Amino acid sequence: MNSRMFRALQHPNYRLWAAGALVSNVGTWMQRVAQDWLVLTQLTDHDGAAVGITTGLQFLPILVLGPYAGVLGDRLDKRKLLIATQSAMGLLALLQGILVLTGVAQLWQIYAIALALGIASAFDAPPRQAFVSELVGRADVPNAVALNSASFNLARMAGPGVAGLLIGLIGTGWVFMLNALTFAGVLFSLTRLNVGLLHRTPPLPRGKGQILAGITYVRTQPRILLILIMAALVGTFTLNFQVTNALMAADVFHTGADAYGLLGSVQAIGTFGGALLAARRKQPRLSLLVASAVGLGVATMVSAAMPSYLTYAVMLVFVGVTALTFLNSANTIVQLSTDAQYRGRVLALYMAVIQGGTPIGAPLVGWLANAVGTRWALLAGGLAALAAGAIGIWALARWGDGTIREQLRAAWAARRAEQAATGTLPVIAPNAAAHAQTDASHPTAGESPAAAHDAGRSPLAGPSGSAARGTVRPARTPVPTGQHPTVAPRLDPPRRGTPAPRR
């Protein structure tokens, strides 16, 4: 096992939490596929707008209640709050299964349950995101966030495919019942955590204007504000694959539930691979966030033009990699760039823009698919991601240190130095000319590009002392021209039977 890639698992509490979350996430993806297929094929006549409304209702509450949920996350015990929200979502899944199995389910009831699930999720998401730092401590937050993404997408690989098969074998009702059962896994892990090992932050005392204080804090942090703007565009208009995959499978390629579920699993292969790559990074950079937004836009637009089910499924792998890289980078940078006392409220705002835009985007995508075709709806999502990337490029070009090319070169150099320091890259001593060229185009030895930002040259820099600064490049000793590094001769021990050399 790569200890660097899985270092968060060294914490007993995180291991327990990750095991329970994996079981629950499998059930969640099964429920999502079953719910969309129920609405699309049983409660309506392939109405894409109805699927979009169902998805939108499930994410609407986080847009409205997210800021208040963030205050509760900063104020209350996060573990106890998660026990309450997870229990509520398990009971709602049980109710949904009973309605379908008894044959009385109607579209308005599914809408109501989706809204109730959204309310529970709104109070669950901010403390769940912030709880990661209490499980592992600040140093391992980037790795824990990446492993959470890997776990979520590992479940996404299994959940949709299993759901597609089970829908054909036993029906959507039993899939909802199985999802309700999986919530027992995460509830068991939450109740068995070692409370003494948690890295708790002091609770926020009650007071007036705490939501406004969180918003004001974000307005003073250009780095976080930029991420929120980009996340709002991508979350609202691009990340609607739950709707577009269903429409592409049913209306464009004319396949069944099993093929629809398989699309989610194939896309999860890409997101799972992206999560493992993210777990290897010490921490992401803004340049990676911007590049992933552009890559997501291009991959989504190309997938819209795929002529067959097979080629569309292959493109979903690339869509998954870029989408996960964007989400993981945004989440990690926001967490590490935020003071602990504001973390719950800032993450609530982040979740509000990344998920809260779905009530607008999902019905709009469904309506656009009905009006001009599913491929055009998918193409519009890709354009939105490209717009987010363009905003990021503009911000880096205006406020970053040097041109975009110089910032990318600096990020690449820091990444190579990090690999060399951890033994994952062979270290080859460059000649003096290479040293001179490198030293002339980058900050001085021992100063990372992000540290140069902190010196006052860029408003996009993270807070002073933040782990989000970046990896400090090790100092280098140039080799004089025309000389070679001194190599100490190896003194082999004398062979047996050979007399020792005279002194």
C-alpha cells in the first residue's frame, strides 16, 4: 500500500468513518438511479423536465438553508448532528420504498420525499465536510478529502450498475429498501468513534449576525470568492449528469435501466481514478483547479457529439476524471484557506453554490433537452465549464505572479520538487546553466510560488501560515562550470582470505 496515498487511514477514527460511509454511499447511488428511473419510466412518459425537477427539489434546500446549516455546524457537536441527519435520511428512504412496494406512489409524493431528503442533506453536508478535519487533523486534510472522493466514487462505480440490475430483477421499491438498510453502516461508525481522538475546534458561541459574518469573511478572501464563482457555474449548469445520462440512455440510444446504470459506473471509473491521483498530491493549486474546469468543459462537449452508446460511455471516463479533479481541488483549497472558526459557514456557502444551483440547472437542462434535444443540453453544460475556466484564467493572469505560463511552470517545478523529496522521482543534478535559468524565472530557493503570493504580490494567496501555501522547494547547490560533483570512493571490505592492505 502506498503510505503517502493512504496516509489518512493511519487515523483509527477515519478508518471507521470511511468504512461506514462506503456502505452508505453505495446505497445512495442505488437510490438515485432508482428514483430517476421511477420518475422517467413509471410515473411519467419519459419526461426529462420531471426528472430535473426531482433532482432540483433534492438540492433546493441547501441553497436556502445552507448558510444556517453552516452556523449549526460551527456551533454544535458535528458527530451528534450527523447522527441525526443520517437517521432522518434513512427513514425517508424507507418511506419511499414502502410507497413504491405498496403501489400507491405518485409523482407528487416523490417530489415531497426528494424535498425532505434535500432538507436533511442541507443540514448534513456542511458538518460532514468540516468533520474530516476533526477526524485526521489539519496536516492530513487534503489526503482525507481525496480519499473521501475515492470512496464516494468507488460506491458510484458499484451502485448504479447494481441498481440497474436490481431494478430489472426486483423493481425500484426494493432498491429503496436496500438503501435504507445501508444507513445502518454509517450510523454504526459514528456511534463507535473514539471521541477522545477527535481534533475538535472550539464551538462557536451563540450570537447575532453570524451568518452575515461568514459572508463578510468570504468577501474579504479573493481566493475563496474566485472558487465559489467557478463552482457556481459548474455546479449549476455542468454537473447535471444524473439527468443527462438518463436522457441519453433512454431517448438518444434507446437503452434500458441496466444500460443507464452502467453509464454511471463507467463515469465513476474516471472519478475514482481522479480521486486516487488527488490522494497523491500534498495539496492542489489554483492552476490545477482552472485547468480541470477547462478540461471538464472540453470533455463534456466532446461527449455530446459521440455517435454511439459505447463511444459516449468511453468519453464519460474523461468527464469523470476532470470533474473529480475540479471538485476535489475546490473543496481542499477552500478548507485549507479558511480560518477554523469560519470553516462550517464557508463550507456551507461552498456546498450551496456547488449543489444549490442544481434546482435551477437540472430543470433547465431537462427543459432544454425537451426543446432542442439532449445533445444540445449537454453541450450547454460544457460551455458553462469553459466559462468558469476562462474566469479562472483571467484572475490568474491579472492577480497571479507573472504570466499564466510562468505560473504553470512554477507549479510544475514545485510538484517535481515534492516528488523528489518524497522519493517518487529520480533526482538528477542539473548543470550550472540550467540552475541559472531556473533561478532567474522562479522565486529564490526555499520560497514557493504560493509563499511569494503571501509576501503581498497576489490577492489570490491563502491566509498566512496556511497549509494551502504550497510545497516549499528545497535549496539547491549549483555545481561549478567544468566540474563534477565530488563522489566519495566506495571502500569495499577485504575479501576473505585476502591480506589487509599495508598502512
